[in-house]
Amino acid sequence: MVKICVFGDSITWGARLAFRDAWANLLRSYLESASDEYVELYDLGIDGNVSSDVVERFDVEAEARNPEVIFFAFGVNDSCYLESDGNRLVDEDNFERNVLMMIGKAKKYSEKIIFVGLCKGEDVLTCPLPQSTTGKCYDKESTGRYNDILKKVCKKEGVVFINIFDKLKDDDFDDGLHPNSNGHVKIFEEVRKKAGEFFNLKYSDKKLCLVNKDDKVIDEKEFYLVNRSDIYRNAAIWIENSNGEVLVSKRSSLKKKEPDRIMSFAKRVECEEDYESAIRNGLNSYLGIKVDELEEIEKVRIKSNVNNFFCQWFGVKMNLDISNLDVDSREISEVMWISKNDLKSKFENSPHLFVDGFGEYLKILR
């Protein structure tokens, strides 16, 4: 298990954004999908925090989580001033001292420390900030100076610094201060490169097909960027032996989504795949088996708080010795033969042991 803490301000947690659209949560989704290890990422961004706030709360929050990787993303609020340039929330000297203090505290837990730099949109929207009741002003020139201080300290202390100051343009901000969803994707892309180095990850360019309510392809998106409003495709299969039993599996306990839940065999349909090629690829990848003739059974739509996809079901009759299967333990913890009646009875008595939508899948099991 890898524990990651991300300390920051409202930009970190994604003010004005939909759920999980901020860069820290995009990183979490990516690592959950791309890493072989179970990842716990704690988004510890708090609205309005300056460097001294992070210094003050760091010990308690880090001790409770014992992180192996620590991200910091603060400084824009430090550069803010009230009415006049000389009235900073945190002056430059104190900001530098706070950053040094923060690095010292973080090194007690890990050498994997990453600072995400500052960014700022057009000044006309933030001098002053309309929603501020105290006349807070943010400008690019000040943000740039504090960003340079952060960069200088990180270089001196041998800490990773990710410079995003010139990566975002004015139209990447919602209100001149908070990045919009497109701005957060840009931040994430810069952060992802460094995360790949720390976790020995290689970036996967695989994308999922997105479809409309009629299952017509309308777009494609990297799997870690797919959200609950996107409809994607799944392919699944019932494997039956000559005894009338079906093969089911239990999802790996390392899975962030529905771990240890019982299911049949399924795979998300990637671009360049159709339903049939996807399930063939999945069977080969997850179980090490190849099939000849597949029966196309039925397509169902699954939409819930957990999932949003079309699932095309296939069927095949095979006598398999499950002890000889090449099971991908990252995906599957157990495979078993079970009679149809026993499977239905188990679901009726303990539906919580099964993946979301399993009741719909049972309806098409002949």
C-alpha cells in the first residue's frame, strides 16, 4: 500500500469544480488504475490556507496517515495582499521560512517530497477578488515572485519542484484565481510525469470509448478521466461447463472499486476494440485462456451511483481446470465453479457480496 498526502489550499481540492475533477483527485484516479499497488491518496486542501496554516496542521495530519509521498501546493494565498501591496497575508521572508520549515517536517516521514508551483489567471478579475469581504487582491506579478521563491528553496533543499506557472493560460481559470476543469487537467499532466517516476509507472495511452444513450460512439477518453456522467462500454461473459456450472471470480482485494466482490468475467472496451475483441482480450489477460466460438447473448444498461455503462454479454461452454489457469492476481483473487441455482441463492441471501448490477446479469443467465 502506498499512502500519499496532498497538502494545499482551495486550488488543491478544486473550488468551483464537480466532484473529483481537481488535479489531486485526477492523480488519485490515475494511480488507482495505473499502479500495481493499492493507493491511498488524501486530499488535504483547505480553502484560504497560507503556508503557516499548513505548517501548523501538518504534524497532526501526517502522523495520522504516515505518508510515503508528500505533495505540497500552496503559496497563492500567501502572495495575496489587502488593499495595498505592502499588506501581504504572508511576506516573502516568512513565506521562505515556512517552506523551509515544511520541508524539514516532511523529511521526517519521506524523502519523496513534491512541491507543485503557483499559477494565476488574468488580474482584472482578482484585484480585488469580488467574493472577498476583506478586499483581497491577487496579481500575476506577485504570484510569480512567490513561485520563484518556492523554486529556489526546492532546488537548494534537493526537493522536486513542478513549475506550472506558464502552463496555464487565462482561459484555464474560472475566476482568474481558481483553475477550471481544463486547467486542472493541465496541472495533473505535469504532476503525472513526476508521479510516474516515483511509482515506476509508464503512462498508458489506452482510452475508453464513450457512447450516447443509444450506444453510439461519440468520444474517447483516458480511463482515469472518465467520470460518472460518461457512458462507456463493458464486455462480459458467462462460462459454463458440461455439469451446468458457471465460472465466477472474486475481484482482487487491492481493487479500489468494489474489492472482494463476486462477478463473472468482464472488461472495459477500449478504443480500437469492439465488444467481442474486448472480452477475448480480457479472458486471455486475466485467465490466460483463448476461446473459439462465442455466443452473443444480450446487452444491458447499468446505471447507478457506482457505474454507467452498456454491457454486452457473451456465452461459451468450456471445461476448465481452474487450478491450471494463469490468473492475474492484480485483477482477480479467486475463481470458482458454482451451480446456477447456488449462485442465484447466494445472491438472494447476500447481494452485498456481489458487484453492482449483478442482479441484472443473473437475469440473462440461462
